[in-house]
Amino acid sequence: MHEFFQLPVFGVFISIIAFAGGREIRKKFNYVLLNPVLLAILFIISFLLIFKIDFEDYNRGGKFISFFLGPSVVALGVFFYEKYEAVKQNLKIFLFSVLIGGISGVLTVIVFLLLLKVPDFIVESLAAKSVTTPIAIEITKLTGGIPEITAGIVIAVGIFGNAFGPFILKKLGIKSKIAIGAALGIAAHGIGTARAFEESKLAGVYGGLAMCVNGIITALVTPYLLQLFL
Amino acid sequence: MLKALAYIFGFLLLGELITYFFKIPIAGNILGMFLIFIALRLKIVKLKDVKPASDKLIKYLVLFFIPYGVGLMVYFEVIADYWMPISIAVIASTVITLYISAIIIEKLER
């Protein structure tokens, strides 16, 4: 049986059905913590633990799925081209917000983690926690952190932003919908952007564009900021 | 669709090629994202030639990072040892980032 689970098709199949199942559950009960990706991950981890299957065996198939992260990041460039007309009117302000927001996202998490005396490899793994998972993974590979830790925390950050972002921002006196949209994209990437679309379509577009631009900014500054502090 | 996939993978390859030869500290796929945007802007590539593939990839983007999320199980004990400081730092940083990003647009927006 052990050899059976080493077949790549096992990892591919369980990933696809777990995700499809997660989406069905989300459709039935519209509740934010029932994030399809989170459900799929928890389901697969439970399955592997119950049947005593190693992660490495699962990942023989999983690799074929995660390979598509590379072209997906390129596809974000196409998305940006398609939508950037929408931010043209406020382009400079938008870029300024992403630049400052993006840098504070990296800077504050590094400083807080160091103040709380967390080991360096965790700081390296979490520095890029605000950007979309495929970009965050690439940044972590370059900085010497552990990509799997990055992926887990990035997804958690997205869910946090999705669940509480608009509430926190409104409590802090933010009224502009596009400000909320951009902030969700900058701080909580794609999962936060999904919530921005619920505020308004334009807010969602701002979120998606902010996520793309912050991906580039964070990729450029993270290695240098880490060098500065570690 | 085939043409669109060729463009997407072509730009990914170009990005990887540039980072490989020039040893710049940025991932090839991020460079590819930037280059395809420029190519579309300069009308070297037409939107309709890449859109079929890019729309599908973005639609299923979240599926593609599931294996990395599952990989977290290997590091479960490491995370468990530091869950308090990690939660505090990550939540505080996220709230600050949200606020700074939003307040800039709120105050300066036309």
C-alpha cells in the first residue's frame, strides 16, 4: 500500500478533490473561516496522518500542482495590464500607498518578531507574509527561510484580512471603499482581495492591482531589509 | 489556448533566463510578470493572445498552493513552539499595514 501512495497520481487526485470539496462546503455555508484552501489543506493533512503517509510521498504528485504557481505569477502581469486603467486617475497616490504599505508590511513583521526573540529562520520565512503565496514562496527561497512555513502563514494572514480587515479599517475611520480595497490587497493579498470585491467592484480591482504591485515591491526590498536586521 | 500558454511559459522562461544569467536576486516568475506587462503595454503582445491561459491560471491560483500548505505539517512542531510570538507579530504587522495603506489613499484620493 505504501508504494501505491507514492504514485504521483495520488497527490494530484487528493489535491483536486480536496479543493473541489472545500469549494462546495464554502458554497453551502457562506462563512469566512470555511476558506476552501484552508479546508483542503486540513483535509489532506488529516488524511496523510490517519493513513501514515509521508509528506514527501504526497508531494510526488503535489509537485505537479504547485508547478503551476510559476506561470500563474506571470498571468498576474496580464491581469494588471487589463485592469490598470481603473487606477489611472489615482495612479500616483495608489503607487505611493502600495510602496509605503508594502515596506511597512515587511519592516514591522521583522521588527516585532525580533523583539519577541523568534529564531532567524522564522523571521526569514515570515518577512514576505503580506504578498500572494506564489511570490512569497519565491522570496522565502531566496532569503533562506522555509517555504512551507511561509505558505501556511500567508494563507492565515489572507484569512485574517478577509475576515476582519474591513471591520478594523472602518473602526479606524477609513471611509473610502477604494482605500479599503487597496489596503486589503497590500496587507492580505488575493484572499483579502476576495473580500474587497464584496465592498465594491472597484475596491476589488484596486485590491488585485495592489497585490500585484506589492508582490514586486516586497520581492525587491525583503532581501535587503532582512540583511539590515539579521 | 495553445498560443496563450506558449506566451505565458515563454515569458516565464525569459524571466528565469535573465535571473540565471545575471544572477539578480529576484525570482524568474516575478520578472516574467513584469516583462509580460511591459510587452502588453508596448503592444508587442496582444491581450487576446494571452488572455485564455492567464484567466484560467488566475482562476485556479489558490489550488496551486495547496501542496505548500500541506507541507506545513512537516514543520508543525516548530510552529507550535512559537505560535504566540508569531501570532502577535503577524497580526500587529497586518493591522498596521492595512491602516497605513488605507489612510494614504483616504487622505490623498481625488
